[in-house]
Amino acid sequence: MARVKRKPTSARRSTAQRKRATTARRAKAKTMGLTDQLVAILPFTEEQLQKAFLVVILAVAGGLAWLVASLAGVPAMAQAQMAVWASDSGFEVQRVQVTGVDRINELRVYERVLSARETPMPLVDLEAIRSEVVELSWVKDARVSRQLPDTILVDIVEREPHAVLRKPDRLVLIDETGEELEPISAENAKGMLIVSGMGARKQVVALGELLDAAPALKPQVVEAEWIGNRRWNLTFKTDQVLAMPEGSDEAASALVSFAKLDGRQRLLGGRVARFDMRAPGRVYMLTRDGDRIGEGEGS
């Protein structure tokens, strides 16, 4: 039997192999040392870090799975199936309950919500219903909610009637912001503040602030006419007219001055038909016959 003779490993090769092994061991030791130092610095144990990495990996995998499912329409299918189950269990809209209604016709609210009848509760779009309801002229705000198993609750916040806007062809009830509510007859408008003039509706808030400057005179004003889109003429219960200056501050100051004059001289109810305070610091007075009887200080 023949023998295979192996050449003995040379001393040079053996030395090189030992050097490579030693270098590898040192590098490994150095790397492990740095890793151990980093782990020691962090406020986590090695086991906690491993769990954290596992959670991250699972979260990424779950996100990818959800993305794939979304692209395939799985969530929508699941939602539709849940809606069917809810409807079969009696969880669908059968009743509508409206609260907070005083002046508005309640049927008009029901008309806006009828589209949700027999809709499975999970599919009811509450915000869409609210948007429909707040379009009604009398509705200032609304809150729409579900009452399981079969009721939609609509809580209304109504606008408050504040004055009457005189238009060329009709009278319209408005709130304190000038929002139009509904037409009103002249008979029903008696006793309410009448606002008139081109662009007057947009000035209702400013008018309220002006009248608040003289609380004693406010109940006496029955009509406010917006003149030339720049100033007011106020008509009192005595049918006397006060011409106000331009500018909110100027008008408020003039009205306060007129209130003081009325308190001292009882201007309202007298023989003067028109008071003109457009000139700063002055008040001009005209009789009911159109005669000018003099002028006085506006303060």
C-alpha cells in the first residue's frame, strides 16, 4: 500500500497563520469591548435591547402588511362587512331626535337628516349631517351625535332675532350679526329696530356698538339708516332724526354728547325735528317746518 507523504508546513507559513489568528482575536476582542461599553452606557439591558429590536421589526412588518391590505381594499371591505353586521343587529338609523328648537320649523331639520334613515350606524357621517343642518337660516350651530342602537341626536343652537332689515321689496328679520333669518310682515315688525340703507346689513355689528355707547338713548332708537355707505341717521320714537358724523369713534362721541344735551334740555319730544351733528363739536337743529332755530354746542 502506497503512502502519501505530506510536506511539512514551513516555519514561515506557520508564523503567518498565527499572526492572522492573533490579529482576528484582537479585532474581535476590541469590537466586543466597544459594544459592551455602549451597552453599559445605555439605560437598557441587552435583553431589553433585543426585545426593542424585535418590536421595531414586527412594527415594520405590520406596516407593510397594512399597506398591502389597503392597496387591495381589505379595510374598506372589512368596514362594509361590519356595517352589514351592525345593521342586521339593529344598529341602523331609525329615529331622529331634535332638541333646542324654538322658532325654527322642526320639519326643516328632519328633512336634512332623512338621508341617513336606515343607514348602518358605523356608516353615518355625522359631520356631513351637521353641515346640512347649519345651512338653515335660523341655525347658529348644531351638534350631531349617535345614540345607540338606532337614534341620531341633533342639538340646535338658534340665532336670536335682533332687528328688521328693510329691503326695497320686503322686510327681513336679522340677528345681531346681520344674518338674514326670514321675511317678516310690517305688523310683526312693530316695536323692533328697523335697519335700512345700501350695505346696512354688513354694518349691524358696528351699529350695535354705537348704540351701546349711549344706553339711555338706545331704547329710544326705532330706525337706523346707513347713508352713503359711510354714516348713520338715527330716528327716535318721537319721529325726530339725528344725523351722525362719519367714523365709529366720532359717531360714538357725538351720540354721548347728544345724550348729555337731552338730559339737560329735553331735546327728544320737543319742537326740533332734526338734529345734525356732522360738524365736530356742534349740533344744528331744524324745526318740523324746516326752519333753522339756531345752533348749540355739541358737548
